[in-house]
Amino acid sequence: MVADQAPRVFAVVLEYGEHVDAKVVAWGMALDDGAYVITADGRNQYALASPENALRYVRGRNDTTPHLVWADPAQNE
């Protein structure tokens, strides 16, 4: 029962340039009715309607691209 109800863990990763470098900037948990995200530095926390919305709140510089990456590789699209 616990395993069936456990939240799915994801990271927001910023990719710098064209596949030059990347950094995890936030961690999140996807729940049945939304998501919870905290930045890696612990300064910001968000309650969101969906995990994908984290990409709107966790940003980098103009030369970065945010990606949502599931901690369980089977959940990555």
C-alpha cells in the first residue's frame, strides 16, 4: 500500500548551452493532486498543480534550458 501511494520524485535540471553542462536546481515530489518543489539551495518552495509547472518557476540565465527529469529512469519521457 505504501509503495503504491508513494510520491514520484523528480528534478529540475538546467542545461547550459548546447549539451555543454547541466545542474540540478530543484527537487520535487509529484502527488495525485499536484506537486511540491523546493530549490536545491532551499530558498524557494512551490506548491504546484502539476510537476511540469516547475519549469516556469525555476529558471536560469538566457542560455539555459530547463528539463524535468524523473528520478526513476522508467518514468522519463
